[in-house]
Amino acid sequence: FCMCEIAVNAVFTADFPIRVNSVECFSEEAFATYDLLCSLQEQSPDCDFSFIIGSDWLQPGSNLATWTSRNHDWRPGDPDDQQTIVTGHKMLEEFDFLVIRRPGYGVQATDDDPTGLRQFGPRMSWLVMPQGQTFIEGNLSSTEIRKRTAFAARVRDAVSSKDFVGIDGLVPPGVLAYIRRQELYSIKF
């Protein structure tokens, strides 16, 4: 939550329609995506929410329709395999998805589906930039940030320096400072 707040406030102006919400910060457990989107919609019924994903989530082996949520009707003594229920199909039917093209993760278009997205869900659309603007593409992901942070920590340990060159410039300076101060991702000073 804190890193998201820092990043959003450092990168976007107050007028930009992106906000960080603490809806699951004080919950006993993390929300499944469908449950989170439902909670946000209930909390702010006048807002339109779009779930933003990269095209890497639309590759073989990644099926959003199979995503699960906690079964709130499950009780101790019920079969363990019923603690979760599949809600991905509901998520795809009830919420808009904005898909960002990721390098190396194409989606096959067809004559019947020129976007290539209908095969994944009825409410998917590609991110389209306003006329005259170009999307600045990158292959940056939170997984890569964590991997580079852990690598920088191993290198630092080996040479006894506090060098985070692996992620410097990939995250806002405030986020990098937060990672350092909180000793996140196996970083020990």
C-alpha cells in the first residue's frame, strides 16, 4: 500500500484518474481479485472500475476464467476443497478489462475477432492512446523489480555496498527509498 501511494503520488498529478485504495489493507486476509472488484464497486457505485492487465495474462496456461475466491459459505467440517470457488467467469462478465500490450506476448486476431480479445472475455479492450500520442512500451513488472532487488542485495552482500543499480530508475525514487528503509525483498543493512 505504502509503495503504491508513493509511486502514484510521485508519478501522476492529482487530476489523473488513478487512486490507491486501502480497502484490503486492514483485512485479515488478501482479497481475491473478483472479491476486491466487488468491494470497490460497492464502496464507490458511481465509479467505473477497469481491471488493467498485460497481454502476458492472456497466454496459454493463464486462464482468468479459472480464478477463484474464498467461499464465504464454507464452514469448518466442510470438505477442504470447497474453501474456494471459481469466480473468474463472473469477473470476466461483470467487469471491464483494459489490456496493455506487453512485448513478446501477442494475442492472435481473427476475422471474427479483429482485437483477438473476445476469446478471453466479453468486456476486454486494448489500451488505446488518444490520437497523436504513442504508448511508451516497456517490459517492466513487479516480478522483475523483486528479482532485481534480491539480486542487488546479493551483489551488495558480496561487495559490502548499498548499491541498488538493478532497480534504480525503474521505480520512483520515493519507492526505492521506502524499499531501502523497510528492508524489503531480503535487503538487510
